[in-house]
Amino acid sequence: MNRRLATVLAILLGACTGSSDTELPEGAELRLGDVSPDDMKADGVWGSALTCKPIPNLPALPNPKITISLDGLTLHLTDASVGYDKVFPVGVGQIDTEAGSYTLGDSLSYWPIKAYKKNQFYLRPSTNTACKTWWTDPDTGEKLPVFAGLPFMSWSGSYAIHGPIDNFRAPNGGTLRRGTVSHGCIRMEAADVLEVYARVKNSAQVPVWVQREPERTPVKEVDLTPPWIGAECNVDADCGFAGGFCHENPYSERGFCTARCSKYCTDKAGVTATFCVPDPDAAGSGMCMNKVSTVFGECRTLDQFEPMVMGRFTQPTVTATVCMPGSRGEIGDKCFFDTDCKTGNRCGAAGGGQPGICTQSCTRYCPDVAGVPATFCVNDADLGGPSCVRTCTPGTNAPECPAGTACTLRGRNGEPATQKYVCEPI
């Protein structure tokens, strides 16, 4: 049994005897995750890391709510009672690739969701602090002031919302890398975590909903303003950056923001780099696409994209792995042909130039895959009879469902009394 799995089992056994979601030992620390080697030098020269950063004087929200999207890399703070609505960029847990691990295929931040079988958590005054400084390495006992005197808000035991970690000696508290970077905590820009703390500090209990998929409203994905390369869009005006325009994605049936390029693209600090590739829909033109990197987990932040090796526009011998329109091929993903789907799956309900979804035949049960929504066996004529489909949550606008599908309540094939909400072709 690997160490992480053993730890998980020990904590779960402890959870069986308690009812809270803070069963990690008192004072336990998560490992940091992805950090710069320079930031890990314990040389005793801490700069501004030991200075508590002042909490801004902002109006507190009377009824704040937080939604965290692990794949969308967003923290969404709202209060409907006063019309407050703001989206912040975040760094989340790395994608777990350890064989046999409890969160294999998911962000390490997904651990509390899987362990406690819920998405709803809470911030409380007793688990928040306005100024946290020191982190203790759980393996060596070494202490480093990586939290830089910024707020630390626990939403599930040692899983917390805190500052950026990178360059923690800086006067402003550091710099965020928006991506899959931590060992489970939610990292924010220093100014952003200070604002969130100021807005919620007076609340006795702040609901924190944590989900895998990007958050959606009834009409659009929740994202930053202004958006950046890869963001969902409907028209060119949605892409509010120099040269930005809205490009069709035939798989998602939704648009994505990109920009024209001849050889190179302009990158933006704190987010994944981009790469200029030929536009398959505009001969002789290049477009900027997100590069796949260790902090940009398998293109899963984007709707119906997959990693592809592409040659640079006008310089095809220079290649990079970038996120291009396509299908991951799992049950519920969009497709045009059977070859778009993983082995064992087929493309159902495609035709007439319109995409279908990856599925497979079933009698009663379907195979689940780590890192994607659970599946369910239904009898669907459009898919050719009893077929596997993806489950969904209508209460959060069904972010699991791609365009062209609806989240509907269906009974299991051969067992109609057992019902779940699933994504089915419209």
C-alpha cells in the first residue's frame, strides 16, 4: 500500500468516529506542491514574509457564498442580497498521477469531496486567520514562512484558501501561477485573498461549494473578466484583449477566444504560455493556442479540447504540445467518429455534420473512469438502445453536460426505479 493511500485510509477511519470535516491531526500541514527551488531555500533571509499584510477596509458581505472550480481555476464570490459578484483566478492541486492513489486522475484538491462524499463545505471564524506565516514540512519538520503574513481560510481541515506561495518574500506577498500547482490548497493572488478575507471575515459561516468542472451559469461558463486565450465566447466582442476573436469549436459547439499570429504569440503573466499554430478553418492564417504544461492539467480547463503536437505557423519544424479542439474520448465527451472515443467506447448520435457523444452499450452498469463524472446505463433510442451516459447535477446548471445535451432524470436500464440525472442528446 502506498503512503498516500495509507494516510487516506487512516483519516477515513478517523472520520468514521467523528462528524466534522476537519479530521486531519491538529496542526497537520499539506505538502506545498509545485514551488520554485529558490523559494525553498531556508537561508533565513525572509524579506517581507514575516510581515502581516494589512486587511483592506472593504464592506463586509452580509450573505457571502463561494464556488470553487478545480478545472475552471476560479473562485467565485457572490452575495445576491447586495449584488456582489466577482471571479478570481486560483491555483489548485496538481493532477494526481500516483498509481493506486485515492485521487488518481483528479486534482489533489478533490480529496475532501471524494473522502466526505459532498461538495459543500464552510469557512468559519474559528478556522480562519488574518495572518498566517509559517509552514512546517510534514516530512522533515523544517519551517518556512511561505504563507507570507496573508489570510489563511480553511474550508476542510488542512485544505484552505491562502496566498500564492511563489516569491513569498516579496512585499506584496508573492505572485500566483494560475494552474494545477498545489498539494490541495487553493492559492490566490495576495491582493485577492486579502479582499476575500475582508468581505467574509464577519460571517459566522460562509458556504464553499467545490466542484471538479468549470462553473456554469444557465448560458455561459464562469470565467475572469477580461478573458484570455481559450476562454469560452459567443462573439468576438467577448474576447476583450488585443487582437482577440471568437473561434468556433466544432466539438464543443461553443466558441473559444484566440488571436491571430504570424509566428509568435503575446503571453500573459501568471497563466499558461501560448503557441502560434495554423488555423484549420482559415487557410494561410495562424492562431494562438494554450500550450500544455505541468501546471495546465491536460487541457481540462477548456471545453472539448485535447493535447496535440502541432508545428508552429510558418515554422512547422518547431513543435509544441497545445490544446486543440477535440475529444478526450470518455463517456459523455463529444465526438464525430468512433475514433474520437477511447477504446471500448463508440460515437453515438452523431450525423449530418453534428457531433454526438462517446458511449458504450450496457445492460445495467457502466464503467467509471478516474477524473471524469460518473456514468449511468439508460435506454436511449438516439444512442442505439441501452447505452452509458454521464451523470450531471442540475442544481449547479449541469456543468458536466456538453452543449447539445440536456440534464434529465432517467431510470437505469432494466431497473427503472433507480434514477439519476444524466446528460443525453437533445
